[in-house]
Amino acid sequence: MVKKETSDADKEAAQKLKNEGNQFMKDQKFKEAVEKYSQAIDVQESAIYYCNRAAAYFRVWQTFKNV
């Protein structure tokens, strides 16, 4: 992971995307959550965003496993 300088606007945009992903997780819309976390990572790399995306991927996997 290459560290790049992130503007305050980018940090704010990434946080907004993460919050949207969090809401999708609460609503059990896991694929949509993965997408939002991925978008947040594209704006600003963060271990938190990667962990959240991993959790969303896991929930997608659980959903399909139990079908």
C-alpha cells in the first residue's frame, strides 16, 4: 500500500462512502456495502475500509453458502 497525500475533501468523501457502506450493512445489502467500501478505498486507502469490505464480502459468502 503506497501512502499518498489525501486532501480534506477526499477524506470527507471517503468517510461519506464508508458511512453509506455501513448503512448497507445494517440493511443487510452486503453487495452494495462492498461497492461503497471499494469506492472509499479508491478515494483514500485505510485499513478500516479494507476491514469493513472484508466483513461485507464475508457476509455475501455466508448468504450464498446458506442458500
